[in-house]
Amino acid sequence: MVKIRLTRKGSNKQPFYRIVAADSRSPRDGKFLEILGYFDPRKSPQTLQVNIERVKSWIERGAKPTERVEKLLSKLM
């Protein structure tokens, strides 16, 4: 099953997240299928950029977003 979820990037105590489509069996920061956007919680205001068309395409194909990604996407839609 494909999930739309966050992967953590950045150094210690300076997180930066990518929103990716990944197989649910792969580890959090492991292999992914496509980068769909990013989220930077450290900037003021928080930065969120997502390719909505690609997210909708993945959801139509059966991908499920995680709870956190659903909350972030609800801000954009």
C-alpha cells in the first residue's frame, strides 16, 4: 500500500520535512516513490509547499495520507 507521509531531513534539532509518496513497508527516511512537497516548521510562519495535482493523482490511485499529512493538506485545500 502506498502512503503519503513525511520524511525527516535536516540536522539535529533543525528538522525539515519532505512530503513523499512511499510504500508503507519502507522505513520513515527510506525509499520513496515521489517527492510531493516540503514542510519547514522552523520558519516563522511555517512554510508548506505541496504539488496538489500530484497529491490528488496519488490519492486517486489509492494512496492514503497519514494523519499529520491530512492536517497539513487541509490547510491548503
